[in-house]
Amino acid sequence: MSTAPTGTLRLTVPPPAADFVLAPIVARFVAQYPGISLDVSISRAFIDIVEERFDAGIRPGERIARDMISVRISDDMPFWVAASPAYVQRRGVPKTPQRLTDHACIRFRSGTGALVPWRFVRNRRMVEVQVDGPLIANEPGIGIRAAIDGAGLVQLPFAYLKPEIDAGRLVPLLESWAQPQIDAFCLYYSSRRQMRPPLRALVDFLREERRITTT
């Protein structure tokens, strides 16, 4: 009889982790473990994986409860500011974060509904700027498209902006100002439940793919 793991593996992940961490490895994982079916729920909400009967979740490391076992599965994700070439030609380039008050800025809401502040770091000191603009969204896609179309500046994790910068549809701004980062994403699971074979297979796969360790 085959000893290969089989069954459904239920995961809850936020959109950035789904896009940039999980999606690139799915094809290789299911090819290696054809008996495993991934059931992925994408949500910004903080979900109790034990109560909701998920096998595991993915979240930034600092947001994971201490009674969980976690596996780091990404690098830290820096934020960048960008705008379209047309916007820059029309409105100019802000030289410091404080000059962002003179610009149209596209803002985002977190999973709790709170507006995500625009932050920068200078000499290890955090600078937070109150910005305003024509659009508030809770997903990056509409904000990126609005920035490409010249509606304003956008601040997002670099992974979202890199394809548009590489294609010339957006240009990076305030590059000399260090910007905060999202902590590395971690896959986490309960330390109080027996690990099912499909989850063990995913953890082993991630260890091999990323050369990472469990904490």
C-alpha cells in the first residue's frame, strides 16, 4: 500500500501571501503530492484556525500567537512608493515624505478597517505622514491601476509594484528614504493538535524549498 500522504489540506491566508508566497509553489507541491488537495481560503481577517478547523494559516510572523508553531516561508517585504510617469510630469517628485501632503495619495484599509498609515524610516526614527487623495481601497489591484492611470501616488509592498516598475508603467519615488517592511510570512499551526500527514508534507516541502526552520 502507498504511504504517500492523501487528503484535503485547509489553509487560511491573506491576499499578499496568496499572491506572492503560496501561488508560486502550488504547482510544484501538488505535482510532488498528487494525493493532497489544497483548500485555500483567502481572507484579511484574523481567523482562529483551531475553532474554524483549518489545518494551518499564513500570516506575518509578529501576528502569530505564541502557542502556535510557525515556519518562516518568505523574506521581509519592503514598502515602496510609486507613481506613473504622467503623474510625475504633471505634479513633480516629492523630495521628502513631508512633501507628500502636496500630492494625491492612494490609501488602503487594513483587515480591521483602519487606514494604513504612510510610514518612513530616517536614522532609525519612524516618520508617519498624514496623506490624502482621491481613492481609499481595501485591495491593492484598484489602487495600482489608479496609480498607473495617473490618479496619484501609491505605497505598497514592493512585490506588488515591481512588475509595473519593470514595465515602465510606474516609477519609484523617495528611494533614499528607508521604508518599513512587513515581517516575513510564516505558515503556522496548532501545537496542541496532532499534525496530519498532508500538513507534514507541506512543512517538509517548504523546508526543502526555502531551507527554513521551524520555530
